[in-house]
Amino acid sequence: GLEDSIYYRPDEKYVRFDYTNNHRIYQRNVHIEMAMPHGDLRAMTTEDIAEPRRIRFHTDADGFRNERDYHGQRYVLVGDSLTAGNSNSQEDLLVTQLARAYGLDTYSLAYPGNVADYAAYVRGFVNRHGENVRVLLFLFEGNDFEESRGRNASVLARYGRRYYEMFSGFNTYRVTMSLTKRLRAADAIRAGSGLEIAELGGKKVAFYKLYADVARRASLSEPEGFERTIESMRPYLERVYFIPTKYRVYSAHLKPGETLPSVQWDYLNGICRQYTLRCTDLTAPLVRESARLLKKGEFTWWRDDTHWNRRGIAVAARVVAGDVGASRGKEKRR
């Protein structure tokens, strides 16, 4: 029962490392359902903002969140936790919504990380399945425009990770580390100092201050390794998508007079122009849909989480399907 006391969602519970390809994955062939009592922002405050949900969590033989193993799909989705579907049930993931609503069979090669990690996922995939693949790369404004450093691939580093996992895999270790982190963060949690909480549509909504500050950033120093890593993926890139922060999406409702800079998108768009890559900013469609739903007291992001929900993911699915020319299926509106 120790694992159940540590993890409130499956995303951390099933973290593993792929030593062959030198990157993290989920545990392979997991098929579970579990109750998730709240999102990641509720874990940072005592405010009553929890949105309990039930999560179906499936992984394939390669350790990514797919219902089935890779079977020749042309498009693969690469990105971080928003693309992978953290805090969301399997039926609401981007890969699932693309198939259900638009008949577009894609493969999710997404897992939390940075741009260097995404390149590692692509390299590993190509080694396993061949080069006949087109990557749809999703970059999140909140944390993807930072230093892009790859993992040390030396033999010594790999043995070090294996040695560490000899201990870190035990539930006793995980419980101890979990309790230690909670104790260290106790004051910040009581104060809610890492969050901005506002009322929208008659409901409390939490925003991660660090990501809000990124959205407000007036300048951006070129992230080390970022451009070089994007260039390395260029042979496989079909299109690059920019995912805005939750704060940017709702900023007009939070502070109507505030004008946010767009330095992350401007930087990415410049790289795309330089390397003749097709890039799409998801901000405008997400802002429009969020404003429409807010009138009904509904949201495109979980109120207690940094991650978008099925409605926000549906916006991205619609844009992607339009870009690759998919036809809409007969989805029953939910």
C-alpha cells in the first residue's frame, strides 16, 4: 500500500529509464485505472481547488501512452507532459482525440522533458522503427524555452543511474523522499506562495507563478543548445506547435489591461523561418475557445493543474487535423 500513499496520479508512479536509448519512459505495458484526487497545483496549496477525476492510464511496449503498439503510423506526436497527457485520462489524450474525432491515426512519442529529450525520443524511435516518419513537435511556453542539455550518455553515467535505481526503486526510499519533500515545502504550501489564485466563471482557478512570469517575460536569452537541437530534428519535422501557458490563455479575464509580450513565440517563429519549418501558434484558438467556455463556467485547463483538460486538448486536435488534412469523424459531442 505504500505506492498508493506516495502517488496521487500515475504519471510519476510509472517513471522508468530506457538505458538503450538514454531517456526516460513510462513502465511498459501498463493498463490501469485509478482515482486522481487533485491536480499538481492543488498539491502546492491548502486552498479548496481540487478537481477529482478518474484516470485510465495505458502504455505500449515502448513505454509511451498509446492504446496499441506502433503499427506504421506516419505522424508521431512529440512533446512534454501536455502532449503526453499528464493529469488526463486515456480517452482524452491528443493521440486519442485525433483518432476518434478526425480518423487520424497517430502515435504518441511524448514524455516530460526538454527539447534535447524530445530529440532523444525521436532518435530512439527511428532506431526502432525506421525513418519513414513525420514528427509533429509541441513546445510548451512554460518550460521548453530554457537550456536544452541532453543526458550524459557515457558508460559511467549509465552505470550510475542503474546503481541509483537499485535504491530509488524501493517503496521505502520513495516514501522517505516524498515525506522529505513535503516537509521542506510545507511553509510554501501553507502560504500558497508558488501560485496565483483568481476567480473565473464563479470558480477558483490556480495559476503557477513561475509559468505566469514566463508569459510576462519581456526578453529571452537564447537557450543553450535549443536551435542546434531543433536543427537536428529537421529531417523529420512536419510541423512545430507552440502551446501557451494557462496564464496567457486567461490573461484577458484576469487583468484586462495587461498586454503580454510574446518573446517565446517570436523566438520559435524566427527559428522556423530560418530553417523553413512550418510553425503554428495555438494561443489564438485556445483563447477563443476558453472565452466561449468561460461563459458556461467551463475551462480548457484543469482549475487545479498546470495541464490542459480534454477541452483544451480538443482545440489542439482540431488545429492539427486541419493542418494535416484529416477528415472529421462522427464523434458524438460530449
